[in-house]
Amino acid sequence: MSRICELTGKGRQVGNNVSHANNKTKRVYLPNLQNVTLLSEGLDRSFRLRVSTNGLRSVEHVGGLDNWLLKTANVKLSLRAQKIKRDLAKKVAVAA
């Protein structure tokens, strides 16, 4: 499993451990990923996604999974999230 948020695209970052003697060694900063079940009101389904806690807060701030997917560019989304977005867009287009 890759350590990338499926909704925000947030992944690992690289930095340095810096000792008291100012020695620098490479290290990796990993996002805080959680397995969560998010409900799509438009599709009347729940989806199990691997999302960063920061991404989860952002989804809640925007007003839910449906709003987040419709507003987010496909480049940031995982393939699974892009499929959910396509299904949601079809359902919205049929309803309109």
C-alpha cells in the first residue's frame, strides 16, 4: 500500500534529522493516514478510503465527500476516488 492520501494526494516528505553537533541525516515524514468510511449522499453508498487526517478535516469543512470530489482536480485524486467522482457526476447530470 502506498502512503498517499486518496483524496488530497498528500504523500511522504523528505527532510533531515539534525543532531546537536549539526550532523544531518535523511529522514522521511509520513502523513497520518487513517482507513475511514465516508458516505456519499448523491450515490447513497459508503466508500472505504485511506485518507489523511488533514484531508478528513478538509472534507468535513467543505460539506462532505460529494462536494469535495466535485471541487477537487483529478490530478490530486486516486484512481478509486476518480471513479467515484465520475459516477457522482453521471448521477448529478441525470438528475439535472
